Amino acid sequence: MRVIQVKDYQEMSDVAADFLAGQIFHKPHSVLGLATGGTPEGTYKSFIQKARHKELPLSELTTFNLDEYEGLSPEHPNSYHMYMNEHLFQPLELSSTQTYLPKGDAENVEKEARRYEQMIQDHGGIDLQLLGIGENGHIGFNEPGTSFTSRTHVEHLKPTTREANARYFEKKEDVPERAITMGIATIMDSRSIILLASGDRKKQAVKKLVEEVRKEEFPASSLKIHPYVTIIADEAALSAV
Ligand code: GLP
């Protein structure tokens, strides 16, 4: 794993946006894996500016998001569909035929997880996967203990994860208990991976990721044997390393 230390959130966002722009510049028909949460918001903002400024070709691009909450329709204000529309897809006018997320409101979510996994394979896999990291080391919504051989599946969220994400919901109880997420093996199949971490809140997770051994109790540690992982972390996130 290569670590790029940056000063702060803004620099992390700009560096990550450069990676995305570079990927598309070199391969306009790239398949990008995208993440949600507070961390990549700045990356998307910076990427939108770069894409417009450099007139990046976006018509052949395909994107697959990591995850979606169970039970939330694409129109639900807290759905990851809504997040992506707001922060990236609408500003860049990316169409719904090139941007995919699992359908959280599918009648049969297990079947939807299998369909989503198959769709990723049918598109030839992911070229560049963007990741954040949960305080407990989760990537996507793969919680501690998830098998490193897992494919897209339905995951029960830990109470601490639901609490960490409660800030986006009106009430803590509104945070869904389950989500559809790409599995660890799905993520590991990506040809390259960027993991972003910013702020004090992530320093213990980043320390574990960098210093500890690969184990299923700490999902992000799966990345340790991937040949092309770049961690872009700011000084605060790296302050315990
Ligand atoms: C959620 C998402 C993850 C994200 C994590 C951290 O659980 N499913 O993909 O990395 O939150 O979020 P934040 O960036 O807001 O700290």
C-alpha cells in the first residue's frame, strides 16, 4: 500500500480528484467504483471542477457505487442514490444508464445483491475503486468479521456504524439496519484502489490499517495484499501512525 500524506481535507480531495481525472483521461470508457459518506464529498466537488475545466470525456464512463441502504428508494433523501445524484451525477449530467447503485428497495435484496455483482462482472470489473473507511475499519458496508471472500451481499450494520451515520438522518432509529454492499472480494477485484481518510476521527482506523496484520475483524486490512492501493490521508488521520 502506498501512502500519500496530504495537509488537510482540501488537499486530500484535490489529489483524489486528480486520480479520477487521470483515470478517465487515459481511459474514457473506465468503470469507476464510487463511495459515499462525508469523506468523498470534497473529492466529487473538486472532480466536477476539473472535469469541466479539462473537458474530460464522460459519455463512455460507467460507475458502480459500493452500497445502498436496504428499504430506501432512490428518491429517499437519505439514500445513497440521492447523495450521488446531488454530489456528482446531476452536476456532470451523467445518465442513469451509466451510473449504477444497488436497489435498496428491491423486493428481494439477496437477489438484487447477486444481480448487482453480475452486472459489475458483465462490465469487465472495476478499473478504479474509491473507498472511505469506517471508524471500525469497514469498507463499503463490510463490517468487522465479513469474509474476505465475500461478494455483493446484504450486511447487518453494527450499532456503532448506524450511530456514525445517524447524523444524516432525522432520528437515530431511522438509520436502516441492513444494507446491500459490494463484498470484500468484489472490491479486491478492482484493478486499482484509492482509500481516503481525513481527520482525527479516522486516526485509529488508519493506524490499524497501516500497522496491523491482515484479518477479517478489520475489513480494510484485506487491502494489504492488493498490488495497487493508494491511501490518501491527511495529517490528522495519520497522526497516530
Ligand atoms: C459509510 C459508507 C462507507 C464510508 C463510511 C465512512 O458507512 N458505507 O463507504 O466509507 O460511511 O463515512 P464518512 O466518510 O462519512 O466518515
